[in-house]
Amino acid sequence: MVEMDAVVEVAGQVGAAPWEVASGVPAYGWVRVSGRMTAAEVGTVLATMAVYGGLLGDEGAAVGAAELVRGLLAVEEVIAPGGLRVRDEGTGAVVVPGCCSGLEDWREWCEVADGGEGPWLGHDPAPWFERDGAVVRVWPDGPVVGPAVVGPQVGPPVEIVPAELPGLLAGVHRELRGFLARTEEWAARHAPGLGASLVAKLDADLGVGGGVALPG
């Protein structure tokens, strides 16, 4: 059985945030984004976005929680390093996003269900897609340059039947909506009055929206 979830790679400077972050997640570890996140996990994801937005981690005066949230609202587009993680419970195969991949591009997986190439999945490692008849293989590493594999492919891959992707992506969408709900609860405590604006910003920049348009 294949599972798919949304994950964010934790930035190394999240400890500078003016709120609680998840103590059990190391720098460059993964936080699963869902409606079951703890407040500390939500804070870790938001702190990571602040780091990538240039708002946190540099030397200088400390900022308060509300000020940092206002900074997130002001960035052109929030960056959430990570993406979609896939795993096969039967084989134990797992594919995680590579460096420079972003959760904000998660909807590009819809292209795979429609026969397209799908999103770029990052580098170091460099996951990639391979179509083999009615199966799509997602390999953990290549490395790859464009559609060509350079060097040995690294496995084992996760095999996905394209017809299963609509259900998998619908599940991701539900989890992202749950994350927005948890974020609004988090903001009520840490940045009162800014929760609705923060949720609207994340909703737009992460492409959560109202639904997932997928073939048949």
C-alpha cells in the first residue's frame, strides 16, 4: 500500500523563533504537515518559512511573534522547503523530496495522474519519475539531468498506479486544510488578530484552495 504525505524540511535556525518549536525534530529533519500537528510542530514549520523568507536566523535584534508573523504576511511568497513524501508499506521503500523542492509546488503531481512528467523533485538526493507501462516508479535518487539518468539509479523505488493518485492527492489536500486550521489556532495564541490573514496567505501561497482538479 502506497502512502503520500506533505512534509517540510526543518531549517537549521528555527531555534531563534520567538515561540516554541518541536524539540524532537533535528535540523533538516522532516515535519509532517497535517491537521494532527502539535502547536510546536506548527511553530517549527512557520519558523522554517520565516528563515527562508529572510526574516529569521541572521544576526540582529530579536523580533516578537506578532512582528514575525507580519513579516511572513509581507513576503512576496512563502517558501516551504519539502514537498510530498511517498512510501510503500509493503516494501519499505521511501522517497523524500530533494533539496530546493518546495511544498508550494505539490499540485504539479496532478500532471503525473494525467500522463505528464510531473514536478521536479529536487536534488541531493534527486528523486525522479519513470513510467513503465501502467506503473509510475518514483526513484529516491538518480542523479538526473533533465529526462536522462546520469550514473546509477538508487532504489528501491515506490511504484504507483496512476489511477491511485487522485485518492492520494485528495488525502494530501485534506491534510493541508487541516494544517491551515491548526495554524489559525496557533495564531490565536501567538499572534492574536493575525490568524485569518496568516491562513489566507498560506492558503494562497501553498496552493491549498478549495479542491484538487484531477482526471477521472
